[in-house]
Amino acid sequence: MTISWAEFPVAEEPSERKGDVYRWRDGRQYIELTENGWGALLAWCAGPAHVVRCPDHTEKPPVVTTVTGPGGTVTRSESPRTAADQAEIDDEIDGYLADADVPPQPRGWRWFLALPSQCANARDFHGLVGSAFAGLPKDMRPREIRDVLSRLSHEVLGR
């Protein structure tokens, strides 16, 4: 089955947040996926029946720069995330997805995964993900990770 990012439903902003669980007015519960290649790949593998997106109007965390100078002196500075910084992040996500044979993810969205019934929060879900990778090589390529996440999505989410 071939899917498209356009098939992922657009949702309004969640009405409530408790810890890392977001609840919509109709009672649906989701966890927010990370803004990186892993989170985007997880969204793709879970599919549009289990993932929603909403426009990203959140304030982004600052860019942190750490420099180690002479004698080991560490200097840390923060600056607001610029459009160029965001484009670089999005390009990295797209590169990771390309390595997994997944099309580029649309930009400007927050992505949320329906919380499986056996999970109370994101930590529980990530525990399931960790279990799926237990005993597997640590240097897996994105295409191999996609296969594992697809199997996990089928087993946990019924996709």
C-alpha cells in the first residue's frame, strides 16, 4: 500500500496537555513526535490512521552553541532559531527519510501519534519501541529502521 503525506489528517490544536500526553476535545490522546528524522519516520510507518498533524505555531527552542576554547574552557551561548536554522533541520529530516525510501515530510507541521491503548504516556510508548530494537545492531540504516518501525506499527497500532 502506497501512502502520501497529504493523507495525514489535519487537526485543530489539542485542547489539553498532561505531561507528554495531548488530549483533543473528542477524548483522543496523542503524543507529539520528535522534530527529527526518527519522529518523521515513525509518523510515516504508523500511517494516517494513527497520526495527525496541526500547523506549527509553537515557539522553537533556541539554538545552543558550545565552543571549547584553549585550556578546555567551555563557552555556551543561545540564540533564537532562525528560518535558516529551521530549513537546515527540515533538510536533515528529509535526508533521513530519503535514506529510508520515504518522501520528504511537509514542513511547518507538528506531528502527533495516537497513544496505543497499552501505553499511558510517551515513556511507555518509547519503551515498546526500545523493546522492538532490543538485540538488533546499533548501526542500522534508516531503511532497516523503517522495516522495524513498520512491524511495530502493525503489531501495536494494528496498521
